[in-house]
Amino acid sequence: MFDIKNEPKVLPPKLIPSIVEGFNAIANHIYIIVFPVLLDLFLWFGPLVRIKDLILPVMLNASDLSAPAYGQDSQAFLQTAKEMWTSILEQFNLLYNLRSYPVGVPSLLSYKGIQQNPLGALQIVELQSSTSAFWLIVALSLIGLVIGSLYFALIAHVTNPDDNKSKLKQIPAQIGQCILLSVIICVILLFLSIPAVCLISSLVMFVPSLGSLPLMVFGLLLIWVLMPMAFSPHGVFANQLKATTAITNSIKLVRPLISIVGLFFTILILLGYGLDFLWSTPEPTSWMLLIGILGHAFISSSLIAASFVFYNNGMKWLNVVISEVNANKQKTLS
């Protein structure tokens, strides 16, 4: 354990002050919410780009292979699977890929299955080529990362009052590191997902009574693995670090503060998703949804800003602790 009592000026980051400062930062720079507002408006009034004709036959064939495991209930299982996948694929919009991860512009309407707006039904564009669908997904994801990088760079700037330098020249490099960070996280997820999917599929097929328990266990495992890397994007945009260095710094910060960080992100998630139920109350066909879009844009931007405030304060504290440890080592050696 590190003793931080000798450093009264720099303390570990606090939850509520970080959240309050994040809300104040966005309230004083309200133009930042333009990013999530425009994204939601595009998803609300833009086309519905689907891959139903490409994916539905594949999913139905997979259901046929799994059906024998349900014995006498196989026909009911097939009917349920067909209805479920038909409903999902009719509502899924490839434009949702503009909401990229881990860096991206938050959206209220992504994955909400919007099919209508106050002006009528969305124009449906059904893709018939798997190659076109693949490259469209890649292009939309890259566009989402670029726009998300601009969004995060602005938030990083307004939440760091000590940094008066312009970040415009650094944004291209940050976009590159952001893409690299996404690739690294995708590789980690792929490395974990392949054996997990095989194991979960086997368990569900041979022990259907387990239900969603294997998925819950896998979700907890992902949280345990990814939590230490939660502040990796913050290092890229707040400190202009390389992706690998940002991941290392995030792990160093989270490790001694794991309980505080876990509680902090729990509060952010509860606030964000809890208020999303309020913002989503109006129907997509009602102009009142515009109020929800504005409210979501402000809250989500403020919560991201709060995470940057928490990170900045945390890194200041961590640097002091490391300096003290190094100084003590030097004294011991001398």
C-alpha cells in the first residue's frame, strides 16, 4: 500500500466532484453536444440499411442444426428462432456502426430499431452483396472512429484547464492511435470470444437448463479483463500517448484504485442508461423525441467529461505516488 498522507495537495480522484466538474465543463461548452445530436438525427431521419436477406438464411440454417437438441420442442424452437431473427434483422440498421467503440459519439437511437419518424417510414435499402455489406461496415466504423476522435479530443481539451495548447495538429495522430487501440481491443475480445463461444454453445446445446448463466459468466469475465483498460482512450486524447502506452497507464491507474474505479463507472452507467429510459419515452413518430435526443446528448457528454476529469486527477495522484516511491528507493540505496 502506498502512503499518500504526506502529499496533501494531490489526493486520489473523488467520484462526486469529478461528475460535477464534468457536467460543468459541458455546460460551459455546450457546442460539444452537437456531435451526438447530429448522429441521432441522422439515424432518425436517414435510411434503414439492412442485411436481412443476407443473414436470415444463415441464422435459420444454424437454428436447424441446433433444433435436434430440444427434442420434442424442436419445432417450437425453430418457430421462435425464425420470429426472433426476422424481427431483429428487420430493425437492424448498418448505420448503427457509426456508433463506434471504444471511442465514438454516444447515441440514443443506435440499436433502438427505429423504422419510422414523424415524416413517415424510413427508406429501406436492402444490401444483396456480402462484400458490399462488409466494406460498408468497415467504412462506417472508420467514419465513426474519426468523428468520435474529434468529439473525445474536444472533451479532453475542455476538461483540462491547464492545457492551453491547440490540439488541431495532434488530432490526426490521435485518430491513428484510436484506430490502433480499437484493433488491440478487438484482438483481445476475439482471443477471449472464440473459446468462450464454443464453450457456451456446447453448454447451451447439451444443458439447455443453464439458460443465460454461461453468458453472464462470460460478461463478468470480459468486465474483469477490460476494466483495467477503461482509461486507455483518455490517455490518447488527454496526454497524447501511444495506444500501447495509454493501455499501460490505464492499468497502472486502475490497479490501486480498482474499487473506486468500479464504483465510478457503475454510477456513470446507472446514470446514463437510467436516464436513457426517460429520454426514450416518446415514440419515434413524435417530435417530442427531439427533447430526449437533446437531453441524452448533454448527459452522455457530461458523463464522458466526468471520466476525463477523474482520469486527469487520477494521473496527477499516480505521478506523485510514483515519485515518492522512486525517492524512497533512492534514499534506501544511498
